Amino acid sequence: MKSNHVRVLLAAVAAGVALTACSSPVQVGTAAVVGDQEISSKRLDGEIREYKAALQKAKINESQLQMPSIPRAVLLQLIYFSQFEQFAQRSGLAISEGDIDRFINEQGGIDKVGPAMLGRGVPPSEVRKWVRTSLTYQKGLERFGANVTDQASVAAAQQKLFAQLDAIPVKLSNRYGAWDTQQGIIDQARFGEPAAGSEQAPPPADPATAGQ
């Protein structure tokens, strides 16, 4: 049985089986395939450049980030975005632009939310998608019966949500490592050493924690 505790901590709400060097490769020019959506290497490279430029603008040194290497952190976020988007489509969960605007305003505006998301590996252009992903996570838990005052109901709802997300497989190009359901991207040597004390990139989370 999978460790629900580990999956919650790492937000391994991704699906698919772990890939090895013997697995069938994805197409050249593709970083990952999530369900029926492709994340191209070109897109990933562009997101990484944007993210690094945002760090420089914010005067944040890469060594200050408590996350694995930047490419892995950014790719993880793109995978999460795709998974939750497909989950929402299959489940009929709708997050409106107004919902996103409302959340951002409640958190002090985009000028506050954007910089906070840098610590999660989210490029500025993807902040709204991160919010949409987080709100989808929250709505998913509510649909499966989560009550914030009852941790047992939250755990049960997470298990049901994970089961739904398990139907959305993830395949990585060997260039970017391998995918493990519980750990996310593995074979960190392909990305360089992670920051001291870190294991995984910060995941999509409860929207209430966005500014923390």
C-alpha cells in the first residue's frame, strides 16, 4: 500500500509507473507526456529561462532556494498543472477567472503572490495556473467529503483524489530522469545536486498556504 503520508508531503498526486532506461522513450523534443498532454523540451527551456530571469530581478540567489535544481522544480510544476487540469476536465470541476482573481486579491495582489511563487519553482507567467491548480485541489477535496475541522475526512478525501489522479499517467524523456509515483522525478544527477536539505520541489498546495 502506498504511503499516503509521503504522498501528501511530496504532493505525489501524479500518476503513472516509474520509468527506467528500458522504458519506451517519448518523442524527441518532448520533456514529458502527462495523460494526453505533451510538455515540450522547448517549452520547459523557455520556462526555466523566465524563472531564472525572475530570480535575478528579485535579487534572489539560486543557492538560497530550498528546492532541488531549478529545471526539476519547474518541470514538476508543469506536470502538476497538466495533471490537475485534466482531472478538472474529467471531473467537471470549474475554476473561473473570477475565482483566481479573488484569491490573488485576498493574498494582497499579484505583486505579492508572484514573488512568493518563486520559492515553489513557478515562473511569473504561470502564477495564475498555479492558483487554478491549487483551487482545483481544494475543490477536489471538498467534492470527496473533506472537512477542514476533521483530519480523518481530509485524509479520506485525499486518498480518493489521489486515486483519480492515478488515472493520469506521467512519462518522462530519459533526458530528464525517471518518474516515480511517490517521489516524482528521480535520478537527480541529470539536473545537478539539489539544495541542501531539500528532496522535492514545493507542490501545488492548499491555497491558504500560498503566501507562506
